[in-house]
Amino acid sequence: MITILAFIFVLSLLVLAHEFGHFIFARIFGVRVLHFALGYGPKLLSWMWAKVEFSVRLFPLGGYVRMAGMEGNLIEGHDASPVAFSERFDAKPLWQRSLIVLAGPFMNLVLSVVLLFLVFSLIGIPTGRIAVLDVLPGGPAERSGIRRGDVLLAVDGKEVKRIEDITQIIATSPGKPVTLTLEREEKILEITVTPEWSDTEKRALIRVVFGGESRKYNPFTTLAKSGATVAEWFVLSLLGVLYALVGKIPLEVTGPLGIAQMAGQAAAFGFVNLLAFAAVISVFLALFNLFPVPVLDGGHLILFLYEKIRGRALEEEKKGMIYLIGIIFIFLLSIFVTYQDVLRIVMGR
């Protein structure tokens, strides 16, 4: 149940932000919005506001904003609304239509920044350093004077950057004194601790919990770090796609089943972790929607570019065939990623 609720929460939040981007920019440029839907299938809830029909539908696997002048195509059929020509999407300048389309992925990136800002504000910004998160009572660490919040700089004079390294050194040093160089309140300390063998764990321990250090900063610094982190995620994700396409790294894709599983795992560690997970997925969704595939936002932008070069819009029949190709591609991709999810989750491959 937690997995299902976490999946619905994350996906609904991402879709709502994406479609709100299209919606708000359409309104800014005077395009008549006919319908704002969250989900697909039969309506669960529907209401009218400002001449727009809003609805929540049964299957929370997406959403859409329907605008005058963008009601249909060869696949969906035409159902033009009796609105003024100046309020139609297809009557607007190319740059306005492009911004309306780009607003969806843009709002996903904005959502990622907002979510990450909340996460960083609540738990702090990771510094990349190793800290003592907890000291268990009665253990060698407590007897040696190690405190919660101490930052580990070195072990026996050697710099340590990975938690795995310090745990390995301690685990293989039963009865052998180990000198830890620690930072505490901007002071450098050297504390010697002797790991004790644990028959239960089958390794030596000093009874502490190590983890990544996080620090809280003022809101402006936190917001700047959130934006920089989202930009870094976006660039790394784009590079990952490009490297996969040229065969430098293996192609790994995740569909709704995989996202649902990861959402459930994130939720199990707390709501803050679920927000961080949603921030990451929102970046991936923004990038995915920019792919130059018909029916995706990137596909619309490619058609706009073609229109700019050609000097006139593509004929509706040809545009419909292009959309059909895009729908078939998305359908086949959905089957492929679902198959991969089943292998990974159900069969453990």
C-alpha cells in the first residue's frame, strides 16, 4: 500500500507541475484552455472554473492540457471549439507556441529545485565529508571521547573519503589502536580508539554510525545549491542518454513498475527521502519530454522548427501520420521498459 500511495503521490505531483507549465503559459499568451486533466480514463472528479474544465481521472499515469487550436489530429479526430481565432494555439506566433510547449519540462525542473530546496532546508546540504551520526553507549568510541557530529578527516594519518574505507580498517583491526583525526567545532583532534571484536558481527567494531555530513545554510545559499544540483543532474542525465545511444555505456531504462518500486523504497525511509526521489524523477521527466519524438514536447518543437524553415505549417494529414509513428514508438517503448521492470523486480535479473 505504501508503494502504491508513494507512486501515485510522486507521479501526480510531477504531472501536475508539467501540465501546469503548459496551462499557465497558454493563459499568459491568451490561448483558450479547454480542459486540464490529471490522469487518463473515466472521470473521478470534474469541475468548471474560468471556462476551463478540470478533471481528475482514474489512471494516474499522465495528464494533458487541451487548448483551442490544438484539439486533435488525424488519430484523435478533430473537434474544433467555437472560439475566436486569436485565442487559438495555432494562431499564435511560433515563439509563443514554443514557449508554451517548453513550459512543461521547464516546470518539472522548477519543481525539482523546489523539492530539493525543501530537502536541503530540512536535513542540510551534503558536504561530501564523513561524519559521526551516532555513538552507541558503552562502546570503544564513547570511552575514547568520540562524539556525535565529529567529522572524520583521516585514519592513522591517511585521508579517508569513503565510509567503506574506514569501516574496513576498523573491521580488520581487533585490539589494534587506530588514530582518528576529527574536526569538532572547527578544532582538529586526534583520538585513539581500539576496535573490539564482535562475535555477533564477526568483525571488529568501535560502536559508531558513520554517514555523510550535512550542513544547513541560509535560504539564498540553499536555493542556489538546489538550482546548481538540478542543473548538474540534468546535464549528467543528458550525457548518460548520449553515451548510451553511442554504445559507451549500457542502456538502462525504468518504467512505471520500476518507479513505483523505487518510490516505495524511498517512502520507507521517510517523507523527506520521497521528496528527494521525486526531485530526481522530475528531472528525468523533463529530459524525456524533450526527446524529439512526435507526441512529446520535443517532437512539437521539431515540427515548429520545420515550420519555420519551410515557411508554413505541415499539413494535418502528414502531421497525423507523424503522431501515429510517435504513438507506436511510445507504445513499444512502454512494453520494453515494462518487460525490463518485470525481469528486474519479479525475476531478479
